[in-house]
Amino acid sequence: MKTVKIKIDDARNLAISALTNHDISTDEANTIATVYIEAELRGKKSHGLQLLPPFIERFPASDIKIITESKNKFFVDGGCK
């Protein structure tokens, strides 16, 4: 697998764009992107941006609800049935 390096702000904007293009609100997209970027920055790539495509595929935007949010976590009802 090829490694690609991009600036943090570019990665965040790319994630937000991908999420909002799938009808996720800008606020929710920003929160989700921030969580994935923070995981990458902490070296937890297994919890980072690689999860974005499956997240978008699995959770229809109309069913996603952020239940609670704090500084270091958020709880999402993804609407999986």
C-alpha cells in the first residue's frame, strides 16, 4: 500500500467534504472528521481516516444521530438495523 502525506487541514477538509457530500450536516461532519484526524495524530490509525469510507457506506445520513459529545469522545446512534 502506498503512503500519501497531506497536511492536517487538507485531510480534515477532505473528510468533511466526503461526509457532507453524503448528506451529513456540516456540524456532524466536522465532529466526525475531527475524531478521525485526532486518532491519526495520536498514532491510532486503526481508529483513523481508514474508517471513513466504511462509515459512509454503513450509516445512511438520515439515520445518524450524535447522542452525546465531550472533549475526547462522542456517542453516535448510527441507525444500523
